[in-house]
Amino acid sequence: MPKHVKIRYDRWNEAWGGYQAFLEGLASRAGVKRICDIGGGANPALSLEFIREHKLSYVILDISAEELVKAPEGYEKVQADIASPHLDIPGGYDLVFSKMLAEHIRDARQFHKNVLSILAEGGIAFHFFPTLYAMPFILNRLMPERLSAILLRTFAPRDSYRFAKFPAYYKWCRGPTHTQIKRFEALGYEVEEYIGFFGHGYYMGIKPLDKLNSFIADILISHPVPSLTSYAYTILRKC
């Protein structure tokens, strides 16, 4: 594993519970003025209050006009496909980020290449995504979409208007493995930090399975196996 990459591990609930503070920390770094929220659609990650307080230029980019309409008024919105080989939008962003988007991209290489292209020199890309080979995501990948939607409503119900479900492919959605890091470096990124998270919340309604899930997660944090993470944060810098 490349020595310059900061790699660490934690529990799945820290990924979700700590996400907002982590993102706001990146958005508050010195020199960050222009931010692109990819796939923010109906749910932009940073509030208008935060954006105004920090004097940020903030754009929500989403492939779906329908999702962008759901976003509150006051945000700058751009409809575009971030994974298109013909992407043609203004760049120069200091921070480009996505949350629970990468798993829905068919062409991961083009996606990360396009993100790189719209970053300013020295800019940061931050992605939060589920990873293979966690069992819930293996099942989601293999099952017909209709069946996986039923299971999601059963084990992790949510507002389907604000948080619609989309097909997932999990391309380049892995923990901090050597292969994964090399993929990013080959595109021209410096991998600044890679955080893998173990366990998940899909068994919370089934106590014996939830306890077993937590027990296994604790073991993996002490003795990490990168390919067995459930979620990951990647922080990538444009060289």
C-alpha cells in the first residue's frame, strides 16, 4: 500500500453520524470558495445559511431535472450527466463532492475523470459511498430492482419522494485496497485520505443479527480487511 495515503477505519454509524461535520470541515478549508455538490438533487448537503456564512459559490449538479426541482429555492442548479464522455460545464471548483452517488454510476472511470476535469489545481474531491463486499450491497447488486426496493422499504424505510431509489452498480465502490488506490492515482489524483467503515444498520430490527454485525465490525476495526468494508470516504486531490 502506498505509504503517503492516510488510511483508517471506523464503525458504519460514524460514517453517517459524522458526515456533515466532515464535509463542513472540508468546505471550511482555507482557499475553498467554489463547491460543486454532485447528485445533490433534492437534498443539497450544505445549507444556504452555511454557504452564505462562509461566502461560498455553491452549485448542485444532477442528471435529473425532476430531482433538482425538489431542491429548495435559493440554490444554483445545473442539470448535467457527470459521467458523460461529452461533459461540457465550467470548472475551477475547489471542492467537488458526492454522497451515495458513486454506486449508481455505470462508468466509474469516466465519472472520476470528469470530476478531476472540473477541479481547480490542488482542488479536493470527496466521495461517500457504500462498498462491496458488504452483504446488503451484494444482494442489492444481484437482485431485480423491484425486489431490492421491497427489501429497502422493509429494512430501511425512508421518504421515497425526498430520497428516491435508483439502480446501483457499485463500480469502483471498494474499501481502501491497493487496487482501488492505484485506480485513482492512474487518473491523476493524489489519494489524501481513505476511510473504510465496517458494519451497517440494515439488521437493526433483528437483534441477534444486529449484535453479530456489531461484533464482526469491532473485530474488523481491530484487524481490518479493506475488501470487507461497508462504506468508505475518499478524499482525492488534483495533483
